[in-house]
Amino acid sequence: MTKTEIENSVIAQRRYFAEGNTLNLSNRKAYLSALYNAVKRYEGQICDALYKDLGKSARESYMCEVGLTLSEVSYLLKHFKSLTSKKRVKTPLAQFPSKSAIYPSPYGTVLIMSPWNYPFLLSIEPLAEAVAAGNTVILKPSNYSPNTSAVMIKLLTEVFPPELVSFVEGGREENAALLDIKFDYIFFTGSKTVGKLVYKKAAEFLTPVTLELGGKSPCIVDKTADIKTSAKRIVFGKYLNAGQTCVAPDYILVHEDVKKDFLNEVKKQIILQFGSSPMQNNAYGKIITKKHFDRVNGLIAEDKVFYGGKSDGDLQKIEPTVLDNINYQDLCMQEEIFGPIMPIISYNDIDKVIKSINEQPSPLALYIFTEDKVLADKVIKTCRFGGGAVNDVVVHLATFYMPFGGFGESGMGSYHGKKGFDTFTHYKSVIKGNSKFEIDLRYQPYKDSHDKIVKKFLK
């Protein structure tokens, strides 16, 4: 789209919003129902597109994208009345007999910029929350996942008028054009580098933002951990979507007493889950582009490969790879990996581990495998991170009962479920006074005799 076309689309949405079209709750709910039904209808096409873009199997596409999207829309429909209703709250005695209430109010026209690694889920889930809250939406997906974008265009065009939801395709030029426009809210998921640019441009308009970024998410394996279960779950989370998951365990901190057993179990689990020739496994994903393939492949230090390490540039696939005897100076520890490489760092002092984690930029996720509840609680309370799990990985992302979001350099703001509705909502605090009743204490001229009464009300 040209810059003029983008600007005209935003103007049309602003007009639609200003006319009050999104305030009708019945219409909002009807659009959500239509979206839910359309996602179910397009399930096969969505899964096919995700396979073309990322090599995702139909099971993984449904489990990690289509199914989670349906769950989120279902939650919004089920709780729609409570989410959109005003909430009465207590009124201080000093304001008697007024009544107080909080009114959920849409921001207006919002921009959602989504990434390529989970291109359907991370587009449609925040879009559904924004529509539920009464906003109009400009959706800008990544141009690295064109097949999924093509299906989303068909689906969204079928469900929504362009004045309510419209779609902007393209790359850097389109991103730049969008960020030169004032929006009422921006929701961005992607890299830290682009996130900084979005934040900077939003600041020019004082536009509020949610930034869902990433980072090097650590995973601790304590000596009390169930090694088989730990390895099984870590292998699943690390190599899901060929490692291109923002909450994947980026590197593993393993207690030196159990490192050998853990490594052997990880190798066993990789073979069990992906086969002895994973690059020939159609259910094992590919790296999104040649550029990203080259970057990830360049992080493999051949002299530190414990298992895997092979790659195929034509297929854009890299074997599930384990690197041993890693330290913080190694190349793979200088940036978020975002690929199927698992660095292993051994430790013997948990306090040093906590210190090292807190000295790095705050990660999006943190995981610990341990049977020591006191230790788990200590790590959770003293480390700074967005969210995580004890004795599991990744799954904290897949629930609408808890907010999901980053912390510090891994992002700001959160969403999912009620928190997702809240993200796209401004809550107006309103007091309704009673014109038939008046207390004169607040008006001048002030009387000394009223001081005790004022202090009693406001202490």
C-alpha cells in the first residue's frame, strides 16, 4: 500500500469510530462470533499457510496458533457482558451522596504490528481483544510470512468492514508510513531493535504502547529435578517451531551434579521427539528466511557441539543442536538465539546463577526445574523476568487466566483474557453527584469551626 492509501484507511477508521459505530455492544459481540466461526472454517487453509511459511505441522499449527486463538475469542464471548459493563465502586464519605463508577471505554483507532514466528495467533488474538474493547484496528503483519497473511486477508475481509478492521501488507516502507501517523494505541510484537523504534515514534504523539519483545530466557535445572521429565519438556519447548518462539528456553543452566545425566537424556528425547534424521521430519519446522538461517547457523561453535549441529540451506533447516561447556563469552550467549540451538552452562552455586541472571537484561521468561519448593520460590522472587514456570516451559503463554507480557528490556504491558481487554481499554472514573444535596465544607470562605470535620472525613 502507498502512504496515501494507508493514511486514507486510518482516516476512514477514525470517522467510523467518531460516528459511534463501535459503541454498540451487540455489534461487537456479533463480530467476535463471526470471527470465531471464520477461524474454524479457515482452519485447513491457515494450517497449510503456516506449513508453507514455517514448516509447521497441522498438529503444531492447531495447538499453538489456531486452537489458542479460538480459546481467546471464546473467552471474550463468554465474558463479554462482564468485561464491557461499568463497575460500581465505593464512594468516600466526604462525597456523600454521590455515586461512583468505572466505565470501560475504547481508545479509538489502534495499530497492531505482529511478527512472523506465530503470525496467525499473534495477529488475531490481540485484534479480537481490541475489537471486543470497541476499537477500530489497522493490522500490520510481518512480510516474512506471506502465505499466512494472504489467508488472514481473506478471513478478515469476510468478517469485518475495512472501516473497522483493515490490513496493511508490506515491509519497512509501510512500517515507516504507519509510524508517522498518530494512532490512539500501538500494540507491537517483535524484536527489541524494532520495538525501540516503535516506542520512539509513539512518544512523538504521546501514544500509549504495549511492547511484546523477547530476550535470552534462562532455564535452570537443579540437582533435585526429575531429569527425564525436565529433558522431555525442555526439548519440546526449545525446539518448538524450530526454536523460533519468544518464550523458548534460550539457554540451560544445569547443576554440575546432574549435567551428564541431563545431556544424555536430552539427546534421547531429541531422537524420541524428532527422530534420528530430524531435517527429513516433515513435522519439524524450518527457519523463516535464508537471512535468519545464516544468522542462527553462525552461532554454532563446532568444537562445542554435543549433539546435532548439521544444517541444510536448501531446506532452511538446522538440526536440534546441543552445545556443551558454554560460557557467557561464547557467540551464542551474545544475542537471543531464536533458533534450534541449546547452550548448556553448568553451575554449582544458585546464588551466583541468580546474580548472573539479574545482571543481564530482564528476560521475557524464566524456568526452573526442581523438587525443592523453597529454592523455586527463591528464584521466582529474586529474579526479574516477565513470566515463567516451575517444572515446565512455554505453557504459561497458553492461558487466558493470567496476563502475559515482558518486563524491562523484554517489553512492557501485557495481554490475554481480561488483561487483553484491559490493554485496549481506557477506564473512565466517573462520580455522579446529587444536585439536591450540598455540603458546604469545601467552599470558601473557610470556617475554622469546620476544620475538625474536614480532618475527620479526610484522615
